[in-house]
Amino acid sequence: MDNNMPKIKFSDFLGAQLKEFRMQYKKKAVDVAKYMDKSPAYISKLEKGQIQQIEKKELVKMANFITGVEDGYIIFCEKIAQNIDADELEKEIWYLNFDLMERQLPITEAVIKLIKENMANLNVSPTELANYINENEDLGKDFFAEHDINPETVDKNVWLPYREADSAEVRRSFIYINYDEKRIEDFIEGKIDKCEYMFPYVMLYHLLKIYYKLNGDVHNDKMIDTCKQETEEILLSNKFYSISVQYSMRKKMETEEEYQNALSKFDLENKGLISRFLNEINFLSNYDVKYTNERLEKIVDNFEGDPSFALGFMSLPLFKLKDLSSTRKREFLKEINENIKRYCEMTQEVDIEKY
């Protein structure tokens, strides 16, 4: 059914964020409209929150065009996460998909060991675990019939909206999970180095349900709530968490030191590297603030234009050239600028051919 295709509900807030995002990247609404094959009035209404929902693929296409990069939608979601209250995040289905299904997290050995040991203790094979997960037991036998949803055609592994039959106002979300046994095998064998938050969450959650059932408990709402809470807490104790959980965790921590101790080694390393980077920038600022500001402005433009490409360029091993003379370094930078101009001309040629 078309009603079950991935859609994003557009609120006033989300529309305003899209407009701010577009203006940040200096894209005109008329250009976005032309690219999307829409009228300028459509984009205007969208940014005012006057269009209730759009297909996710349209927002992905729009964000990618605005940024000029393939991961523009991810950039858009990350920027919104910085501007919205943590409690409100969980009510936004588009954000659930970004935070739980799209955002890739590094997998620690501790999380792999956790899943592997639980499977061994319960004598559950990857095939058995995949089959149990794919039953989607929590949705219940009558869920799809009650909400006129075809389980054969509904999108898998994506949060989707639905409304209760007795309330047109209360908007809820559901997810139909389908994981392959091969992916579970690759996970416990350490062949995957990053994944979405929901993958280990779903595996651990279902292993906990198996454990409680073996101990005589019945599958009901109480078991579901207990297993959900325990799964989140166990993953958090192993320093594997979503952005929403991280925000919630920070609110509960009484001191910054307590929060720092709860962070994963990847987040701590990230904060340390950012701090080192800022120290170098501060040193240059103290030495020549005017020159540093000019260069920083260009760096910011580069990151806003294409963050992945900009980071890739900045991470080139320039330190190997530290012993070059100043003259040689200027020649090197001149050659890079000439190459940029040359590739810009190549891009323009491609655009002309495209039209």
C-alpha cells in the first residue's frame, strides 16, 4: 500500500530547519524546486510546515542537492539533532530512522562478546535467532489486519507511522524487522566493524525474551517492557548507545566527570582529537588571528560544501612535507589550487553535457 511507504511528517519546526539548512548552503528555493520538479510555491509551503508529509526519498534527494553530496540527508539529520529537545526526538519518526536505523556506530569487542555469549548460553544458533527475530512477535497476529497493512509488501527495517483504530489523533510508530542469519554470523565472528544501533539491540532483546520464556514467563506487555529496558541498560553499560540514549544519559549524570566515564572509547577518542585540533587552531590564532580567520572561513566553507571530502583532504599526510622549504610548500599549494580550478572546469563540462 502506498500509505505504508516511508514518509516523513513535516512540522513547522522541521520546515523551518529545512529552510535554514537551504540558506546555510546558499541554495535558492527556486533552484531546489526546479531540481525536484516542483513549483516554488511547493517548497515555500514545505518550509512553512503547510505540507503535512512527504516521501522520505524526496527529502533525501532534496538534502543531497542542497549540500551537493550523497550523504546530505545524514548531514541534515545531524544538524537537526543539535537543535531539538531530546524528549521531542523520540516522537519524530524520521529521527527514529536516522538515529536507530541509519546512523552507523563502531562495534566494540565487548558488544560482540555479549551477543555471542548469550547465544551460547541459550544454545541459540544464528539461524534460530534470525527466524525468531523475523517473526516480529511483538506486533501480534492481528496487527496487520487491524491496520490494513500487507506484511508481504510493507517496508522492512524502517520505522513507519500508524494510528490506533479508536484514535485518529494519536500517532504511533512500528517497525517490521527482517535480519539475515548471515549478517548475524558475520557480527558474532567480528567481520562487521560498524552497524546501526538496532541490530545488536534487536539481537539482545530477543535473546532476553528467549531467556525469560525458558524460565516460565509468558510473552506479554510486561515482558516486552522489561526486555526493552534491560536491553538498553545492558548496551549502555557496554558503551553502545544511540544519540537519544546519550542525551538521556547526560541529563541523568550529576557531573561532567560521570558523563565522560560513561562514554565509549570511540567518543572519548573523538573528543580528545577535537581538543588537540582546537589547541593547534588556538595557537595559530594567537600568532596571527587575521590570517587564521581567513583560513578558517575557507575551511568552514569546505565542510559545509562537502564534509566527507573536506575531512578526507585535510587528513592527507601533509606532515611528511614538514621539512620542505617555504618556497617548495608555496609551490605545492599553488599546484593544488591549479588542480582545483582544472577539476572545476571538468565539472562544468559534465553539467553542460547533462543538460
